[in-house]
Amino acid sequence: MKPIQKNKSEPQGAGLNSHTNVCASKKRLQPSATKSA
């Protein structure tokens, strides 16, 4: 749970929003994926 990640995807665009959703899903499955992302 990093507020920086959300801040990053917000200004980038809606396209990133979709990626953020995938990131969140991976975050639940693998916390390590969050560090990579």
C-alpha cells in the first residue's frame, strides 16, 4: 500500500488506471509484484 504509486498513476492518465487495477490484483496475489511494479 504505497500512496506514491497511486499518485504516479493518477497524473499519468486513465490508461495507467487500468494497469493500476491489474497491479492491485497482483498485489493481493503476490506482495512481491508490488515491489516490482
